[in-house]
Amino acid sequence: MIEINNLSKSFGKLKVLNSVNLSCKQGECIALIGPNGCGKTTLIKSILGMVIPSEGTIKFKEEYISKNFEYRKHIGYMPQIGRYPDNMTIGQILEMIKEIRKSEEKLDEDLLHQFKLQALFNKRMSTLSGGTTQKVSATLAFLFNPDVLILDEPTAGLDPLASEILKEKIITEKQKGKLILITSHLLSELDDLITQIIFMQDGVVQFHKTIDDLKSSTGEERISKAIAKILKDRNNE
Amino acid sequence: MNRIIKFIVLDILKNKIVLVYTIILSILSWSVFSLEDNSTKGLLTLLNVILLTVPLVSVVFSTIYIYNSSEFIELLLSQPIKRSKIWWSLFFGLSASLLLSFFIGTGIPILFYAPSDVGVMMLLVGFFITTVFVAIAFLSSIITRDKAKGIGIAIMLWLFFALLFDGLILFILFQFADYPIEKMMVAVTAFNPIDLARILILLHLDVSAMMGYTGAIFKDFFGTSLGIVIAFFILLLWIIIPFWISLLKFKRKDL
């Protein structure tokens, strides 16, 4: 579904992505992990066309994404730090996006109800707490029933209850056979969601493995321990 | 109408600055015309006020507005919307709102007191100057990510076109007073939209008779209908070129 070929990106002298090759298929639930500043967000933004790669290509559903924008209607994106126009209210933001998209498909308003956002419809975005802003981002990402969900640190800033609601939602969508791409540096909360792991460091993909593969090759039951073990082995080499 | 433009225009109209701008223009225009019994004199006074305030407000307000829309732009970019469409919509939205306030503030009094050729020309020139400086604002805000720097560039550009350019021209004129450079001067005005606008209006007022030899050369060129067409075409280029460069840059911008 998403094919990334030789993708590189530099900001000035800083090389953030270094010939990344990845392939993600429908029905997978992939965790994109790695230390801060390893290029996770840049990779995601490249897929969304918000960052223009210096080199390499990205294909979405067999089509190159450069100079294309229609493909984005199949992607629900939840940014790490959602930035919204300050003087608009939650209700206005949702209305605006709905009106601009004018999607005929049925809207998925589960999260809207579960987060009880209707009660806050008249609140301006500038007055919202970080957690509430995240709830709005999550609602927007799932709203149009997209085939692909890209979630950048989805549970960061959410309270345990909201975070649980979101996780439930991710699991439901995963069961519908959607491709889900999650970045996080907190491993434990991902354990019960993901089927594959991509580990990045300094703009390079270190490995891309299925969970079963990872567990069997390291002999560890917990994902975090398995990754720690791989990293330790590499450092020792 | 494009839905994004609708949201931008509504957002700007809610903004009190545009309202204040309209009211100030309107107070200026009505008072200028009611002070002078001769509408030509009124137009002349108004011209000088317009050529200072309209570019300043257009360029500074637009630059700040574009910087403040970064969240809005980011939000739209993750949706299936073409990049250039977002930039175009911002341009249309900003221009339309500023043109509307110029029309309400200055256009209506002009059409009321001086519904002549010159009055209509003044209105047109005002429209062009507004849009030119909106386009310049797009250029100055895409050059740098730093908001303070961007606004600084916008103000410097305004200062250059509104004041410094004329100083430079005067300097050149005096330095080369012994040479026949009058014809060249006509070409030089093309590099300043404000001067172009001023000359277009001045030459259609009776005062142009008092402008001496250089004035006669200018009249020779700008007085003809071909000259007017060329002048407006150059003003149009002043809109297209800055905006086009900014559009190219925006298409390659990382957000």
C-alpha cells in the first residue's frame, strides 16, 4: 500500500532521513519507533506530502505521491502536536473540514461521542489543554473512515481513560483490515496492538520485523525487552 | 465560490483590524471631500493619503495574517487539497477582503463626489495597489520562517517603495541633470508600483501642466491610451511576479 524507495531528506546540512526503504501493506499495524530526533516525524510528513523529500520516491496504492494530492483522502493523520487556528472553536474546525472534504461516505463519529467533545464545541482552540487538542486531532483522523491511519505519538498527553478509548478504537479499525502506522517511544503501551516493528536511528531504518519474528529471534516475550536486547547486541558488535 | 476562500474571508472580516482600516479610510475620504469644494483638489489630497496608507496596511496586515495562518495551512495540508490551491485561496481571500474595505472606505466617497474619469482611475489604481502589496506580502512571508523577520522585510519594502525610491530618483536626477535622462526616467518608474500609480493619476489631473519638462515627457507617454494600458500591465506584472515566485517557493516548502 505504501512503498518507500530510497527516501532521503536533508534540512540544510542535517541529514534527517538517509535512503529509507520501506514497504507497508494493508492490514498491518506497524509501530515506528526510535529515539527522539531519529526522523520518525519527518518520514510521516513525507508520506503526507508535508515535507518534500530531497531524494527518493513514495508510492501510495501503486501511485507516486509527488504532484498528487487526492491520495490524502485515504489517510487519517493525527499529528504529534496538533496546531489549529486559534480563533476557531472545536465545532467550527470540524464543520470546516467536513465542508472542505464534502465526503459522501458515512462519517465515523465514535471518538467524538466517546471523548464527549460535543460539550466543548463552543470552546476556542487556543483555550484547550494539550490533551483536549489531542482528542480533536484523533477525532479528525478517524472521522472520514480512511484506509490508512497515521498516528504520531497518539497517546502522548491523553489521560489514561482517553488513551484507553483511543486504543480500543485503533484495535477496532485494525480488525477492519486497515493499515495503521503508529510512532511512539513508549513501548509498553503498544504491546497489545502491533504486528510489526520498524526501528529507526539517525535517519536509517535499523530493522523492520514482525513481532513473532522479533520474539523468536531474541527469545524474549516482551517487545521492549526484545528491542533492548537487539540494541545491546548491536552495540557489542 | 471556493470553500477555503469563504472561510478565509469570513475569518478576516471577523478581524477587527480590517474593520478599523475601513472606518479610517472612510473618515479620511469623506472629510477630504467635504473640506474641499473642488473635487480635483480633494482627489489630489486623497491620492497622497492613499498612496501612503493603502500599501502599508495591505503589506503589513497580509504578512502578519499569512504567518498567523500557518496552523490553518498545516491543517489543510493533511487533507486532500492541492498545495497551490491553499496558497491561491489565501491570496484571493486576503485581496478580496482588503479590496472590499478599500471600496467601502474610499471607493464610495470617490464615486459620490468625483464620478469622473479620474475618479474611476483612482479607484482602479487603488485596487491595483492593494493587490500588488498583498502579493508582495506573500513574497516577504515565504522568504523566511521567522515572523519578525518577515514583517521587517514587509515594512522595509513599503519604506523603499513609498519613500526611499523617490529619494533615489531625485538623487539620480540631480547628479545627471546635465544629461538627457528624462526618457529613461519613464522606464525607471516601472520599478515602483506606487510611483506608477501616482503618475497615472497626476497626469489625469489638471495640475500636470505645472510639472515642467519632465512632466511633459511623462505626459507624452502616460497621457496616451497606449501608455495607460502599458502602465496597468506593469502594475499587473507587479501582482503576478511576486505572487508567482511565492507560489513556487510554497510548493517546495517543508511544513
